[in-house]
Amino acid sequence: MSNKKSIIQQLQHEALNSEISVSDLLRKAKVIAVKLDLKEFLGWIEKELNGYEEVKTQEELPVYRILVGQTKAWNPFHGWLPIFFEDLKIANLLSKRGVGQPIGELDGIAKSKLEGPLFIDFSQENKRQIIKAIGHTTDVKFMVSKNAVVGILDAVRNIILDWSLKLEKEGILGKELSFSQEECEKVHKSPITYNIGRIEKFAGTIGSISGNAKVNIHQVNAESKEELQNLIDQIKKYAPQIGLENGVQKDIEDNLIELDAEIKLEKPRESRVKNLLSSIKTILKGATGNVVAQGIIIGIEKFIG
């Protein structure tokens, strides 16, 4: 009697081996599903391999592909900070995002040596709504840990293992890459059913899951200074309109020169930037009642509080 494992037993053995990628497991499971003509399970395999491209909302995804994380906003001095919403319904919606990426991409992310959070971009409309709620323009992203991605892979691996065990229990093992006529008939007389996962219903959805709803392998960095540069440009443009004395105007210009130089450094000093902005704010406070001065002060306070 041959000791060679059947294809079903091979699949079980590989599902228990964390060194075997989930993509490879799905491809082997696809061979089995095609040969046994298991169309429903084959459909799920195809979606996992190629991505849930035709799925338009989170509600249509398997529950294991709904990731829990945090919506965060960019602060130029403190990095990415969590956003807190008083409305619990909105807070709940913004704590979950569906991911429809092909399993191969998620495999690559999980195996990367990247440290720190991963992120998912919001659609432009969702971003606009969140920024409006925050009250000032900045960048917002949905942050998840690498463990969230690993969770998707583990869920798929477990589904494949459970499915293969059910096939074996029904006496469907196969020989090398083939199944007997009896096995093919048996699998359809006593259908091997498996619930891929309940679909979670939300009280609403946060945009489509296709296109922009992808876990990004690139680490979100804290090097972006675009917003601060915009503020400096606005001060340069409008400060001369305030009508300050020449000496006072020159003080502002000197501070702006130093600010420009500081933010061009690879790692700007937070304390230095705050001090320079505070100095400009103090100067402008002398222009009591001036609308332009007050507008600049408000812009500065978004950075320094």
C-alpha cells in the first residue's frame, strides 16, 4: 500500500505549515474545486485570489475582511493623532474598513519587515466629510496594524483546512491530482457546505471598498510639511497688507526666513518651529482689529494651539 498522501491530505498538511503561503493553498484548493465541480467554493477561491473587484460596499464582504482600526488626522508636530467622534454611530462606522485586495498582495504585506501601522486611504468624498467635521484642512487616513492583515490570511487558511477535513470525512480523498467517478458523485449527493463567514451589516457605509480601500504597505511617515509651508506662504503674501511699521514687518520677515530654513531640514526641530510661529503671533497681536492679522493668527494657532 502506498504511503503517498492524497491531494486532500497534502492540502491539510500544507494548511498546517505557516511557511506555505495562503496564495499557494488557494491555488491547490482551486484544482480540487474544479475537479469536483464545486462551483460555489470555486467562486470564493477566485475572489480571494483575484480580489473582490465587483464588490462595491463593505456589507458584501466576508466578515474576516472587515478590519478594525482607527481614523487619524495628521498633526505637523505630533504626527498622526486619533479622531474622536461624539456620535457613536459615526465612530463605529469609522472604526471599520473593508479590504478587497487579492490575497497575494496581503501575503506580501504580512511577510514584509515593515514596522509601524499600515494605512487605508479614504475616498475623496469621505475625506472631505471627515475634514469638515474636524474643522480644518489636514490629511486623514484609516490606520490598521499588520496583525489585522495576518488575521485575514489566518481566516482563509482555516477555511481551507476545515473544508479539506470535511471532504476527507465524507471519504473524498483523491489520488494524486484525480478523483474517482464515485467521489465526484458522492460530493454532490452529500454537498460539502461551509459558511465562509456571516456578512456584517452596517447602519451605513464609508465609501466603496474597491479602488482606494487598499492596505498600503508603505509606512506612513511624519515628514510631510506641506501644510506648514502653505501657512508660511500665506503669511508672506498677506502680512505686508497689514500696514505694520517697517521694523516690525522686518521682524516677521526674519522669522519667516528662519522658518523656511528650518522646515527644509530632514528633521525640523519642533521647539524651534513653535518658537518662530509664536514670535510672529505675538507681533501680530499688536495689530488689534486687523482682519488680515487675525486670520494669520488663527492659522498659526492650528499649529501651536
